[in-house]
Amino acid sequence: MRHCLLALILTFCCSLSAMAQGIGKETRQLLVGIAPDWNSSYVTLYQYEKGALGKWRKTSSWKGRLGKNGLAWGLGLHPVPSGAKMKVEGDGRTPAGIFDISHGAYGYAASVKKKASLPYRQITTRSLWYEDTASPYYNSFRLINHEPSTTAEKKAQMKQGDYAHSLKLFISHNAPPQARPGYGSAIFFHIWRGGGSRATAGCTTMSEPHLRKLIANTDPGKKPRYVILPQSEYDRYRQAWNLP
């Protein structure tokens, strides 16, 4: 009986320790998105920079849109609560949690204003991003050396003449090489539709000027992170995750 009790206590303590993991000390740049609740498609975004004394300083804020069905826990840098509702492919929900946003931007233009260390790829007709859960390239970028010819290649084309997707920044949810088929793919920041009147399929959207500002300010050297949560969850994990 004593051994069982000890095991339960250790399990509980380990769970608390896991959930206490959050923004590391190396992170000096943060974008925080707070939604009213789990089922809302509206979000307020706040940009923060960490000063020399280790204090967060808010530099700007603006409105954005999320998935049409709200949020669900994603796969990122955060521990996922036991039994939590998870983001899955096609659920119309934005992944919640902590995500790296330093892996790169994509756009129709030949170049974009950005930090030299932030990767940028111009999207052409040969730029592909796979959302097919059966594909070996699931949730990853692929540049082919020919015009798309197969059904899979055409379906994965990033360039569809769509203004909303003419500029985007990757949110590292369920990112390769550990991408889990079916847990959500192609999660980006991109330009919102209808001036913010329309929700998304799971991405975070905003006006073009705000997206350009976000991309221009994102500095991989500062280990930038995106924290996106409903207000209640943000309040719950704020201290444990070292959030502003």
C-alpha cells in the first residue's frame, strides 16, 4: 500500500513538473495570442521583448482570427495535459500551446523585409506543402524540379493565386521530422480574409501590415516563440510557463 501511495505521489509530482515547463530563459522574443475561450475564432496578439534585466516589455498588439471552431491542444514545445482535446487534421481548430516561429517565412515576392537569419523562400508553382496524412512528406515543404504533374503534387501546390496565402510565417506545430500523421498540418501566420471578417481552417491570420511587421521583427537569435491559449489557460499557466 505504501509503495502504491509513493508511486502515485511521484506520478503527480512528475506531472506538475512537466506542466511547469514553458518559455525557456533563452527566449527573448514572444508573441502571445489570447482567445476568449476554447471555441472562439477571435484572438488578440501581443508582441513582447525581454530586456537586459530579464523583464518582458510589450511592444505592440493587434487583432487576429483563428480556426472557425476555436482551439485544441497542439504538438509544440509545451507538455500536453493528460486527456486533453488534441488538434487533428480537418477539425477547423487552431493548435494551442507554445511553438517555435523561427523556421521560416514564405511568399510570392522575390524578397521580404526580415532579419538576415530568418529563412525565406519564394513560393513558385514548384513549391509544395503536403497535408495528405498518407504522404511521406506530410506537413513538410518540398521544392520539385519540374512542374507539378501528379494529383498529389498539384494538390500540394502552395501557389494558388490566393492573396491570403501570398505571405506566411510557419508555426512549428507537429513539425517534421517528428510530424505525426493526422495531428494537423500547414499551420501558418498568414493574411486574413475579408478584413478579418472570416475565420480560418486552423491558421492564425491578421492584416498584411501586421504580418509584415511580425516577419520583419522575428529574430531567430532571440529564440522567438508563439504562445496561443484561451484566457483561462493563459491565466493557469502564466507563472509556471514564465509568461508575461
